[in-house]
Amino acid sequence: MTAKRVHWGRGPSLPPFMRASPNTPATNGLDDLLSVTDSSAPATPPPLAFASNLPSTNALPKYRHDPRMTRSHTYPYYPYNYSPRLKPSSHLHPSLQYKRQIVPLLWDMSEEPTPQSVRALDGSALDWRCLSTPATDPHCKFMRIQCLGFNFWYPLEFNSRDNIGRPIAISTLDVLVAIYKYLQMPLTPLEYDRLGTMPGLQEEVARAFYGRCSRRPSARLEHTQGLKRIDCLLGNTVFFGLSLESPDLVSGFWQLRVGYSNHWNSTAR
């Protein structure tokens, strides 16, 4: 089997994240819905107490989603010149297709994609060979993906190459791995500061962080790694697929759809 490497687009480098106030409250869980995008840079442990000693959710102000934040970014932000050759195919593998209220497969994006974490819709083990098939038809060797919501992150860009550097078709698994790594990137000081422009949003991100840490077997290790992009999804970490909102969407982006799910039955954005 041919070995291959996934290559990433790069955003600007930013200074290391500084520790926030140690008095920030924290809790577990979140039922609100929100979607996001992407960024880059160094890490930072959040300034909160360890997840096992969290106060109740009443300790945090309720974040009220401003619909203008989503509407204003229906078309994703991208600072570079558009190249027509990068326009994505309209035919996605069924395991990646977004269909409202229906997840294409069972995957929590906070977990690395493996045969154990990515399951069929009935909860059974997925035939892992289906994820090695091309992500699009016709095959593509470059993809650009962005979430709706915040516009201060660079879009996810990646391609796939074999072990001698030749471009090859991106597989369905390549897409899942790229999304996972993208959302595992640490927040930067600039990103954290921008969260503060929405009242209560920094606290909600802290709640999501502690909830994520408390669900991991290595909770203490997760805590030391600090805030990550995945925490900005505010608990909406279920993969609902990719969509292309309009055939004339000039920037050629796939949109990453995420949602909150209780036992995988739920709502998507």
C-alpha cells in the first residue's frame, strides 16, 4: 500500500498564549449550539481549576448567541486570491455529505479518528476500507474547508502526497484526520482576546474545555495542554458532514457542519 503524507496550509505565526485570570469559573457540559472556524499557533493552559473540582453551571453567565455573527460570515473569509483550479467538486463521499439533522457517520471530532471512534450509524464497527476511498468524485488533490462563525481563523487547507512527494487523491480518512488535527491546534492570545468581544463567550469556551477534559481518560494531561480550537465549538463536536452552500460560492470552500448530539440524535449547524 502506498504511503502518503498530508500537507497543510500555514497561517501567520503568533506569540505564545499568556495565562488568563485564575479566577475564571468553569463547569461541565453545554447544550447551546454554535459553529466555528480555524486559526494557528502556540499553546496555553487555561487559567482554570482542575476539571474534577468544578463549580456548578450556575456559576457561569449564559452566553447568548448573536445571530449576526453567523449571518455575517455565510461566505467564509479568506485573505488570498482565489484560484479557479481549487474549486471543489460537488460530489462527496457519502460518509462526508451533510444532510440536515442526519449525521453521515458517528464521530466526535474531539477524538482522533480510529476504527473505535468512527462508527457506522447503527453504532457498529465501520468497514475501515470505505474510508480509504477518495473523498470526492472526480478525485481531488487539494481541499479547503471552513466552519461558519468566527472569521479570525485561516481555513483548513491540505493536500495528500505519496512517500516520494507526488500529489495523490485525498481519501475520506485524510479529511477526517485533517479536521481532527485542525481543531486540536491551541488557541492564541489574539483569538482568546477576540472571544472577549462577545459577553460571556470566554466563560463558555472555558466550560467546554473543562467538559472535554473531564471526559478524557487522561484528563490531567488534557488540562495541561490548554485551550484548543475544539473548545470554541462550545460542545458542538459531532461531525455532521461537509456542504457547499452554493455552486457560485466564489471562494470554493467546503463548509464544515458541526452539532450537539445527545446519543447521536440531534441538531446540526
